[in-house]
Amino acid sequence: MATARTIRRFTDEPVDDATLARCLEAATWPPSGANAQAWRFIVLRAAEQRAVVAKAAAQALAVIEPVYGMSRPAADDT
């Protein structure tokens, strides 16, 4: 996570607490607006919770993507 890299594919394997803690720590390293670093993280371990957030994110992206001319990789893009 110390290098800039785009991740577009994920696994459904659980993440152990130590790895999660390292990832959340690394997520605080980049600068924030006004250097405020007002970090707040919510960890959703239940698939049902993630599904609710994913649905809301998909709806938001459906609105945002055409505004900014964004496109996604095809579903069958490997």
C-alpha cells in the first residue's frame, strides 16, 4: 500500500485483524484537505452490511459517471 496502485478486483476472503489494522494505518498516511486528518473508518464485516453500502455506491456512481465521463472495465475484462 506504500505505492499508488489501482485495485479493481477483490476477493471475498476474510481479512484478519492485524492486516486490517495495517491497512487502516496506511490509509491515514496521505494528506487530507487543510491537513486536518479527521479520519473515520467503518469496517463492515457482514456481507449484508456491505451489500447495502454497495447498492448505495452503485446508485451514486450511476449519477456521477456520466457527469464526469467516467467508464468502467467490462464485466468480462480479466
